[in-house]
Amino acid sequence: MKTTRILSTLTFVAAALTLASCAPSAKQLKEAIEKDPSIVFAAIEKDPAQFIEVVNRAAQEAQRTAGERAQQDEQKARDEEFNNPLKPEIEDGRVVFGPKNAPITIVEYSDFQCPYCARGYQTIHEVRKAYGDQVRIIFKHLPLDFHPLAMPAAQYFEAIAKQSHEKAEKFHDAVFEGQDRMKEDKFFDNTAKKLGVDMKKLAADLKDEKIAQRIAADMEEARKFNISGTPGFIINGVSLKGAYPFPEFKAIIDRHLAK
């Protein structure tokens, strides 16, 4: 509605300039429109096809300009993070996908039930395939309220990790690859059993308060870095918020490695 009003005003301005011997001021145009809005409607009715064309062209230009501005703002923020990297905590005992001494650390804030996180899971596979031992992944949790199975999945992941980091990583992969089956009865238990998890120990570890504290700390850290949606990534201190494709990761990683 706001765009239509602005463009209607522009149409009226064009008509007014054609009829007048000198250009009216913005104030005069505004006063004329407020006094007699029918002038604008008459101009539209005279050539509605042209009016629609002008509206569409102006909307496309506005979108293009907004997109360019957003890219510039994002690049500026990214440059600032390269100079002053974010510092997520990586405590001992966390599951690490990849070699622990890799030069590139990607901290991921994810939700096991989020479809965009499943897309991010596939992209991270591309990253690991492309960079091999140069990259390690620290998987952190940001279960969203409207995904009721995300929190239990996070708890299972951390409880399984108390037995085996390797089995926790396999559980992580199995959940994302079977995300469409998460609502099946006992999906998490059945997945854990297939991985050879000690189910009695798992049941006990799921009640461990330290797991709840770790997940809560992950969520708080994500908020601190202004990551409210999932997935979110911090690549050697540089954030990438959303399920971006591989080239976006590559640009950041290559810039880090170039140093």
C-alpha cells in the first residue's frame, strides 16, 4: 500500500509537470494531492496499463536496491568479524567431527527437527569432503520451541556422547537423514539400539543435569551472538546465519586459510 501511494504521487507529479510551465515544489504537490486526491485517480484511470508497468518496474528496482544494500551491510559486518572474531566456548568433552587440531573450526548451532538444519547438514558434508583434515565441526544445540522433538534429540545426542563420541556422531547423522521419521514411536531409542548404545546407561544419562545445563549454555551463547534462528555457524570467529550453500562457506574458509 505504501509503495502504491508513493508511485501514485509520482504519476501525479509527471502529469503536473506536463501541464505546468515550471516545476511545482514538493510542498505544493503534497498540498494539491491532499486537496484533491481525484487528480491521482484520474491519472491512473487514463492509462492503467502504464501505471501497473511503472509500479512493477519501481518495485523491482526497490528490491534490487534493498538486496544490494543488504549484501553491503553483510559484507561490512563480516569484515568486522574477521578483524574481531567471535569467541564461542569450546569446552573439553564435546563431540568433535574431524581432527581436533584442524586449522578451521566451525561451531554449529542447530535444531535436529529443523528442515533448514537438515539442509545445513548436507552442506557441512560438502565442506568436510572439500577440506578434509583442515576442518573440524563442534555441534551445539539451539532447539526451537515450535519443534517439540528437537530438545529430546539434543538430550539423546549428549547422553550417547557420554558413552561414545563416535556413536553420537552416527546418531547425529541418522537423525538428520531420517528427519521425516522422527515422529515414529521410539525413533530415538530404536536409532540408538541400532548403533549399539547401552540402553540402561542411556536412560540414566538422559536424566543427568549436566546435559540440560550444556544445552542451556549452547542456547544462551547463540543468543549472545544474535543467532535466533537455525542453523547458525561461526567459522573461526566469523558468523554465517542461515542454511547458506557451500560457496558461502568456501569464501570464508579460503579467506581464513589465505592468512
